[in-house]
Amino acid sequence: MVDEPTGSLWSHILGEAMDGPLKGTRLEIVPAVVTTWVAWKDNYPGTTVLALSRSARQFDVEFQKRPQTFVLGIRLGRKAYAWPFDFLQKEVIVNDAPFGRPMVVFHDLKSTEAQAFHREVDGKVVTFTASLNGQATDRETGSIWDPHTGKCLTGSMKGRALRPTTAIISFRKAWNDFHPDSGYYVGADSN
């Protein structure tokens, strides 16, 4: 990516200017999600959108067609870790602890949305399983959670929310190029 005001070249994976007047400048990374408009509108019905003309063809769901090509990745300081989409299509809820930090990844097969959240709530680590209607249940209290928002819907944890982590969807090859020492989730049997 190149920014128009300075002409600096940016890496979307690192969030850093790689060349130009802003070289070495890092952007603040904020949580974001890639999803379908239908799924977004279901979760946030009051949303409006600004539609601009596009130069690219209509987005098609490559995550579903070639899941082995994509990862959901995070950076923790100088360390990197990723969950391959081919595993996320098999395990739509992944309880993991990269570098000792308990996290959960929720993956919605229909919208291809994948989000990572910290699993600690009120100082306790919770573990999630899939429940009816695409929701998640924590094993510790039986509370029901919305995997899109990280909010607890019913049960003793109602009103609490999981803290999102700043994860990005990337081509696996690009992730490897920028994070050659990245750790990878290799399936539930490895935990």
C-alpha cells in the first residue's frame, strides 16, 4: 500500500512504513473483522455503509475455496502465531494458548469470519465449545456467548465480554515471508 500524502510504502501485515518519508513509522493496530455484509448486518442491524465505486471485481470467498492458502495471525511483541484456515474449517472453535496467553478463535463457516479473543474473564480462564445456533458455551459456567461480538448472552457470565485481540487474515505465504519464525496451530490433538 502507498499513502497518497507522502508516497510511503506500507506493509499491511506489519503495519509499518517500509520505504519513503515515513519509513519505520508503525501504525496502531486495532481489531478488525473480515465477514460478509449479511453476517455483519445480522450482528449490527443499525449499521449503515458508504458505497464507493470499486476498481476490483466483486469479492469472492477465497477462504472457503482455498482455505490452506490463508491464516489468521497475531503478533505478540516480536513473536508471531497463526491459525491456518484449513484447521479453522474443521474446528470452528479453537481454545489455544500461544506463548502462554489463553485465547479462543471463533470461525463462522458461512461468512468465513474468524476472530481471536483472550479467554480470561474476571481473572479466570474459560474454555469454549460449540453450542446451538452458532453460539459458544463456556465449560466452566455453562454460559452462552456470541462468537461474533465476544459478549456473554445468558448464564452467570451475562454482561461480560471477551477482550478481542488484534488478529489479521493473511495469505499464508505472506505471513511466512514477514514472520519466518511464526508459531502455528496444528490441531486440537497437539494441545
